[in-house]
Amino acid sequence: MKVLVATEKPFSKVAVDGIKAVTDAAGYELVLLEKYTDKSQFLNAVADVDAMIIRSDKVDAEVLDAAKNLKIVVRAGAGYDNIDLEAATAHKVVAMNTPGQNANSVAELVFGLLVYAVRNFFNGTSGTELKGKKLGILAFGNVGRNVARIAKGFGMEIAAYDAYCPKEVIEDAGVVVVDSQDALFETCDIVSLHIPATPETKQSINAALVGKLKKGGILVNTARKEVINEPELLALLEERTDLKYVTDIKPDMDAEYAEKLSGRYFATPKKMGAQTAEANVNAGIAAANQIVGYLEQGITKFQVNK
């Protein structure tokens, strides 16, 4: 069996060594395609592989057409909107993600952004504290649960809304359950987004929703760029000069946000939620183990297409 690691943004050496240890133990050949600059390089590399590990790399119908032997592709991370799931299913390729492996990394970044925001982006003026503030978590998956865990250490009140997570799971984590997105925004000082980009969620974070935040509210987005209605949010933030927006996903309208929202907006230069050594290693090795589990035993626990 031949396994390709195709990463335009490479794994760390420690992660690659860990992946290789897993594939070597299974008797598989591991090949690397790192820092590639043209899609044609990707198409050539997939021609004869049985399995593939990717990060933010796009696996579309053209890639799947070129990958004649491909049986499984694993996205090392939670989000998998860079895989064309319908095309994967049509090509009889199993698509998986590695949920939970990056969760703590993303959750810690949320609080890095929040401390930066409440201290007025370290501009030397007097800010506020997180203790006693009410934090709303939109979606209570692996990342949301880690955000709740860390928030307790800051002494925050915590509420969550998740249409697909049982109420008991949220309550067992010591978090208050609210019954709608609207209620979350209306009752919280800060809302942290952890929803995937789906047809239902894209553009769903709009002016009407964010406008329900309390005075001095903060919106944090470490989820996906596509869930934000950028024009509406910008217009709202221009009107509501008490609100702040911090994110690790630079908006398409970043230049306008930076110009018009000075002192109330911050975006990292690139997506940073999973950019820690630990998350890098965890996700890569998990992906390799899932490939071996599927090819040797047919395990499909983390399959995301049908």
C-alpha cells in the first residue's frame, strides 16, 4: 500500500516521523508532497497512491479522477469542507477527518484572542477582565467543550447552544443550555463560534444575530470564514461602536474591516487554530492510524461521506 502526505503547508518533522512510524509498522510505503506550488504536482502525486493525508489541501473531482487507486483520504483536522464529499463517494473513496486532535489548540487560541481584545489590543489603555463575563459557545463539539473547560479557569459564566448536541451533555459539562442562537447572543457578553461551514450555517452570522450582543460585546471566530456575512457584520460594527470582532480567519473584506474598525478588530495573518506542535503531531498520527485501521480492518468510525 502507498500512502501520500500531500501538504502545501507541511507537517512538522516530528509529525511526519510519527506518521512514518505508523505506516512503516503496517508495511506501507510513505511518500511526501510538501510545499507544492501548482495543482499539476498534486495530480501527478496522487496517480498511484492507495491512501492520502491532507491538511488544507483541496481534494476535488479532478484530484479524485487522477487518483485511480485511491481508497481513503483523511483530513488531518476537524473541518473537511476542502474535500468534495459527493465526488469522493462517486469515486468510492472513503473520506475521514480527525475530530478532537486540534481541539485544545483551537480552544487556547480563543482565549489568546479574547485576552488581547479585552485589554484593548495591548494599546496601553485600561481594559477589562474575563472573570465574571458570560461566554456563549455556539456548537458544543470537541472545541466547544475545551473552550468551556478553559473558561471555568477564568471564572466566567458559560452558556452554549447546539442543535445537535443532547442537552444532558452540555449540562454535564457544567454549562447552561440555551434554546436558540438568538438567546445565546442576547444573554452573553462574548460569543465564540465553533460551527462548521454547511449550507445551513454559511452566512448565518449576520447583523440581525450579532446585533443582539450586549453593550461591549465580543464576537470570536475560530471556526470558518464562510459562516460570517461579512458585509452585514461590517455595517453593524460601524454602527455599534461598542462591539469587537476577533478571528483567526482573515475575512475577504479584511482591508475594509481594518480601516473602518480601528481598535475593535483583529485577524491573524493566516488560520492559526491548529498551528501548534502538539496539534500538528496529534492530527497527523491520528490520520495515519485511521488509514491503517480502514485498510486493514475496515474501520470507518470517522467517515464523513456516505
